[in-house]
Amino acid sequence: MTDYARLDAWIDAHFDEEVRFLQELVRVPTDTPPGNNAPHAERTAELLQGFGLEAEAHPVPAGAVRDYGLQSITNLIVRREYGAGGLRVALNAHGDVVPPGEGWEHDPYGGDIDNGSLYGRAAAVSKSDFASYTYALRALEAVARPSRGAVELHFTYDEEFGGLLGPGWLLSQGLTKPDLLIAAGFSYEVVTAHNGCLQMEVTVHGKMAHAAIPSSGVDALQGAVAILNALYAQNARYREIRSEVPGISHPYLNVGRIEGGTNTNVVPGKVVFKLDRRMIPEENAAEVEADIRRIIQETAASMPGISVDIKRLLLANAMRPLPGNQALVQAIQKHGEELFGEPIAAMGTPLYTDVRLYAEAGIPGVIYGAGPRTVLESHAKRNDERVVLEDLRRATKVIARTLADLLDAA
């Protein structure tokens, strides 16, 4: 029996246990906001300890977490040292997730299994990869017994807010410096690049007045509408800008929240909206931000009595392929095709992730893990999020085989 076959057999023999591990992770809520994620890290560390895997707990200072708008973050690192020489490979998955919302047919924290899928908030993105990475590591150590290199598990809790207090914190504090990275993703493609994201809050100021004498005020909503029309006109032009990265199309802009005014009989004196601008890898983030600000300010200046405040909420750079990621790409494609029975494409994704922070630190990486072909199929960020258990099983095998290749243990 080859080592690959033995790795597969170990995972098959322990798969029911892996599923129970994932169910336990889903049953501890990590809704962000409010972002009280330390309890999940504590439960994860407890479960890992039961496998003989010691997890280092790295709590982010409470003040920094509060200033960020969250309640608690404790990031985990599991370090497995096998001997001098060889590569240090990190596997990163995030536990924080958006709140469940409405419309669920399954308990979002139940970990229910129905028709071959496990349901729950973060079941797919990305507590499933807490499970796939943990059990790939356990299979590696049980079967291949590497004698050099190292593997690290990074379980972090700040992907939804941008990653600066998740992987960004681990990297900035000098707590890790791997040679290669695999981060949570889906099973039918290996992602080597992703979009960037700029999020901004725009406050439009006018002058509040009684609706019976509207001329005594300045309508902030009318000003906001003019600015929004200018932004949407620019959004239409973005379709002409095409990315050369497979899987990524063009830039786009979304206004996801708007609020303002005090009552129906009052001319609104203030309107606030929040926008999200996705940037393709070829774009320069500073230039994109400057252009958005220009459009907003020029439109406001054309309307008497209207002024604006613009606040950047998030600037997440795009992830671009780094030299040195080919060993990861080739290993995942080879084993993925064998186990899934179809080619595993190397491509980009229009999402943005905290993986970019590793790339910005010079660490080559890819995105790959347990999940379907698309975010839509997984129901991530929607009701009834799920992961197909057979995808989880096969992705765990792909990761275990890939680790064996990278550590030269197969």
C-alpha cells in the first residue's frame, strides 16, 4: 500500500470523528458582529488537546479589539516540529462569521446532517477547514511520520473585519514566519489571486428644516442621491476594465447601507451611506481610493450647501501570485484531480480574504479547502450554509497528501 493510500485509509477510518469535531465547532457561535470569538478559540483548543495537539493561545489586547468594534479575539497556533531542514507550511482557517440571518430550515448552530451535507453557520466558511486541516495533520503524523520541516495550524478570528487582528496580528507580532501557506477555500479550484476591497463611509451634510418651509434648509438626501448617481455611473464604466486573471471579471461598486433624516416632515440634514469597491489585482488601491473621493467631492461641490465627510473603513489589497507557490499549486492539482475525478483549475476569485496579509509578508500561498464549486452553492453568508461531507472527506485527503509531498515524507 502506498503512503497516499495509507493516508486516505486513515482519513476514512477517522472520518466520523472528523465530522463530530466539525459539529462541535459549529455549535459554538462566532457571529461577527458582535465578535465575541474567544470562547470558540477556547473550545477549539480544548478539542485539539484531546487529539494531543497543543494550541498556543494568542489573545489580542482588549483595547485593540474594542477599538476595532469587536468584543474578543484569541488566535491559535498549533506548531508541529519534525526536524531540521525542510519547509514550514502553515494552514490558516478563520472561525469568525457573519450572523445567521433569517430563513433557516436547519438550526444555524446545530451541525445537523441532512442528505449528505452538514448544516450550520460557518460549516463551509471556514470551520470546515478547521476540520480538514486538523485531520490532514493527524493523518500525516500517523502515517507519513515526517522527519524534517514543520506544519503550523493558524486558527484566527478576524476575516470578516479584514484580518488585521487575525493573521495580521500573528504576523506583525513576529509569532509566525512560514515558508508556504494554504488557506481555507473550496475543493474544486485552487485560488492563487483575489480581488482587493475598499470600504468607505460617506456622510452627506445639508441643513435640517421644517418640511413646510423646505427652502430654509438644504436637503442632504438630494445631495446623497446626486453622489450615488455619479458613483453608479462610474460603476457602469468599470465593466470596460477587464482582469487578465481567470475567475475575476472587472471592478465593481456596491452601496450596501444608507440611513438619514429624522422624520417624514423634516428636510433631512444628514445622510450616511457605506460603499464597497472591489478592485481587480491589476488595479492600484491608492489610485482607486483617490478616484472615488474625487467623484464624491466634485459632485458635492456642485450642489450649494452640501458638504461631505469621507471615512475609510477598510482597505484590503488584492492578492497576487507570489513566486514560490508552484509547489503548492501542482501538488493540490495533482491530488485533487485524482481524488475528485476532474481537473482542479488554478484561478482567481472575486472575493477578498485575509490571505493577502501573508502574501504582503512575502509568504507564497494558495486558497484551498473543503467546499463546493461556488460560494453560492455553499450558502455562505446566507441561510442554510452547508458543506457536503464527501467534499470534506476528499479535501482532507488532498491536504494530507500535499503536506506529505511538501515535507518530502511521502
